[in-house]
Amino acid sequence: MGDSRVPFSDIYLATEPYVKSVGQVRIGASGIGWKAAEGETEALQGVNIPGLSMPAGMLALQREDLRRLQWQRVARGYGLRIYTKSGTLHKLDGFTADDYEQLRDAVKRFFSGLTLEVRDISFKGWNWGKTDFEGSDMSFRVENRPMFDLPMAYVSNTNLANKNEVSVEFQPPRVAGKGTKRKNAPDELVEVRFYVPGTIATGATIPAAKDDEDMSVDGEKSDNDDEVSAASAFHEAIKNAADLGQVSGDSIVQFPEILCLTPRGRYGIDMFSNFLRLRGKTYDYKIPYDNVQRLFLVSKPDELHMMFIVGLNPPIRQGQTRYPYLVLQFVRDEEVAVDLNLEADEDAKRKTEATKLRKHYDEPLYRIVATVFKAMTDKKLIEGGGFGGYHGSQGIKASLKANEGTLYPLDKGFLFAPKPAHYIPHSEIASIVFSRVDASSSNKMRTFDLKFNMHGALDYQFVSINREEHASLEEYMTKHGIKMLSELNETTSVSYKGMDADDDDESDEDVTPATLLGAGGGGAAALNASVGAMGLNSDEDESEDEDFVAGSESDVPEEYDENYESPDDAEE
């Protein structure tokens, strides 16, 4: 039986992006199999491919599950695309041109009813065409030939950029191997925009591409049906294919209408076993828990609201704007009763058992959200409370550039919120400079500034901090061993300590030539003395400029004059 199988060596398993595992393919009466070569299974660790068994590194596709086979040109030579009846698309790359006939004969021999289709790729370079959804991929076609495919499994967000433009954003591919850093991954596509003109009947679907069709997106129209823009229909088709719509069946918990300060708006939050969804009126996001880097829970200075801050890497995007932090705001005294679906799937069961989540919560909403986020992301929740300001608050009011917010001194860093949210670890701070803290009689400012000198990064300057917070900040920095500098130590400043406070009251009156002249001739002498002290000469010292030729301002020609001549015209 083994002799009847047709083998192909040095074939890559390309179902998942960036998987560089090579092995051998065998085609027989039972189906198609791929087995990793010796020493190649390590690259498959952590990769979730349906049908792949580990640690053997073997992919087995049964004959009964095969639906379609395609042969096409790929970056590694030629590839085999295998569509299964379950909806999965498998890719095997590394074939040579000479392998086509042998592979075609093997398919014809072992798989009755199936043929090896040749998928011709379009190389015209046109940027207009048709779209078609094949399995889990969206194919962009030019003259009924595919130009490129977009995997819908990696779509993180799609929205209508304008009336006829649809934006599609992608999550970075999952990098194989635990501990692999994202910065070592190659450059990748993060957004594609499609211009979709025209209208389509309500309820009509975007048809697949056919021969000799033009670039417009048309559907079967009915006189009784209302029309919507084709861009809206395309937008909904992508949401359905990428599974970005509102899903309630398998979610662990749903938090509706949560106020989000960054990005601004109200979003519904659906928590699943491996990702969360943000659902807004315009934007929907699918955020894997692996993208969550930090969690913060702090109190606003008014003591009436709590802020829950989620650090993301990579950040979510709205057009060209990136949001590395989600800032959620809650009313401190708002208590709700929430039931968790801990039996959603096996991953949810495993996480809830490890984190000891309860099925029912009846407590403040901000505490429930923070608890569920901490359990599902497996990240430490950093809370304020170690620092006490002059009025006992967790943070101090400050401004970063033109943005007012709150600066929170935490155990291992500083957090500024709500917009733009920044976290500054102590390890990245070289020193902190206090500015305008001199309490002399001439300095009546009620605020001071803080400048953060960073190690090899841009400095931060927080301004308009209440002077009453100086003592508590100085105590905090001494406790954590942060180097402090005053403005005098960093730059040379001018001292005004010699000026008396009473002089300020006397100088409120404006000094004019009339006040210097006064009622008598003594004022004129004083005015001349003042002018001489400023280095200005009197009229008798002035000399006439011999080179100056007096003339009217209208003598200078202007470009908007009809008689204007440029220097170039004069030379001609």
C-alpha cells in the first residue's frame, strides 16, 4: 500500500503565515498527508492548524473531506491549495513546474470526482476589479483572474472611511514559538482601502466575478427594494466573513455601553476565551488578549469616577490615528449584577479554573471589568493607592503639552491619563527636574513644572502642577531613588530676590512720556536721561543717510499691478 502513494519532497506547510517548516507530501487513496522533516517540528510549536497533530508534526486530510484542489504560482515556486468541506484552506508550497503532471495524474487516480484546477494569477497590475470570498479568504480578481488574497481570519477591523471607501485593517500574524519577539518579524500589511462606487438593492449580495464584467459592484435590483451604497454592502460582507459582527452565543460576558475616553465614544465589550470585541457605532475591533500589555485601575481626582486603562501593542487604529491605550471610565458607585458563561469552550474553562473566576458577581462595575480582564489576559492589575497627594488623592492634576489630565505616581512608574495616556517606567527615567519652585516673595506662581529626562528617548514635561503637591512628590521620588534636580542646577537662571514686593504695587502705573515730563521742566530732563541710558542718541547726533533716495511707496511695482515688470522681463 505504501508503494502506491505518490511522494513529493521539500514541501513547505504554508497554511499559517511565517511558518518555515519543510517536510514530505504523500498522496494516496486515503487522502493527502504532510509530515515535517526531522528537526522541523520546533517551528510548528504554538501553531493552531486544523488537522495538524503534534508533536509528530503530521497533517492528515481525509479523502472524504476534500472539496477542491488548485495549482498556482507562489513565491516558493508552485503551490497546492486544498479546500476542505469544513471550510479550511490548507496551502502546500515548494513544488516545481515538473511536479504538475505527476500531481495531476495522482489526483485523477486516487480522487474520483476531483480535478487539479490551474489557478492563473493576474499580473496586469490594475487596481480595479472584483472581489470574491473563497473559504476564509477574500480574493481580488482582475478579468476573472485572482490578483491577491486577503485572509479574513486576520481582519481586526473594517469601517466606512467615507461614502464610497471601505477600510480593512489586519492584526499581525501569530508568530510561531513562545517567547518570539514581534520586532523580529518582517514587515507586514496593516491596512487596505477599497473604493466601491455605485448602489445595490437592499438585501442583495455582492456577486462573484464573472467574465467580461466591469469594475462596478451591481446586484439584482427591484423596484420595491430600497437601495444602499455598494460600499455599505461590501463593508457588511467583510464583517460577516471576518466574523466581526455582534456575537452573543459563545461570549463569556458582555458589558454594554461602556464609556471610553480614548478612543472617545461608547462601546460594547464582548469577552471571549482568546480575544475581546469592541463594538461601537462606527468602529468594531477584534483584539487578541496577547496584544494586551498592561492593566491599570486608578481613581480620578474628583473621587466620583474610576478609570480602567488597557495598554495595547500593537495599538488599535482609526485611519491614521493610533491608540496604544484604551481608557474606560466608570462611576465609582455604580453596582451591577453580572453572570459569566464559564462553560463557553474548553479555553474558557481552563482559564476560569486557573484564575478562580466566579459565575456571579454583584459589585461595582469597574471592579468586575478589571477582574475579568485580569483573568482572561493573565496580566497583573496595577492599582493606584501607594501615593497620597496633598488632598489624599492617588494622582495630581497636570498638563502634558496642551492636554489636561492626571499624573499618577505608581510603584514602578508614572501614568498620565486620560489623553494622551502615557506610562513612564522608573527604569527609563534618568532624572526629574523641578521648575519654578522658588518660593521667594517675588515668585507668586501657584504652580510648578516637572521635566522627565529619559534614557535615550524623548523627554516629557508636565506643567501647571499645584505647588502644594511639591512636598509629596519630593517624598515619593526620594523613596523610589529617583534623581531630582532643580532648575538652577540644570541652567543658569536670573534671580529677582532683590526686588521688593511693595515695588510691584508702585509699578502698576504706566510709565509714559507725559508722566516723565510732569508739571515742569524736570520731567524733560528725566526723559532725556532715560533715553541716553537706553543707548539712544538725541536729534543732534543723527546724520542723514546719503544713499537714501526719498520716494513714494507707490513707486515700488507690485505683482498684481498691470504695469508690473519682473527683473527677468527687464533683462530681456
